Amino acid sequence: MISETQNPDTGRRGGLFDSLKVLAATLLAIAHTRLELLSAEIEGMEAADATRCGKKKNLANIKTPQGAIL
């Protein structure tokens, strides 16, 4: 029976260092994905703040029917 860690080219199983390399690569990929998600969240928050501020600026210049400024 061939295990998942067995190298199909040589027929040898991966050792401890091979497993640690795979673990390190997996952890690095997880960290990379989380950083991408965090940066997307921050960009979304900045865009929402800019939109909100822009709407407030636009509302400040709108006059009501009575002539008062909001």
C-alpha cells in the first residue's frame, strides 16, 4: 500500500523534514491568504468611509425648500 507521503518517483516515503517543509508551506499560504483578506477588508472600509464622507459633503450644499442649508 502506498501512503500519501510516499514519493512516486523513488518509491520512498517522505521524512520528517519533508513533512516540516509541507507544513511550513501550508502555514505560509494560510498567512498569505489572511493578509489578502485583511487588506481587502481595509480597502473596503476606506472606500465606505470615503463614500460616507462624500455624501455628507454633498448633503451640506443642498438647500431645503425653505432656503436653510442642511
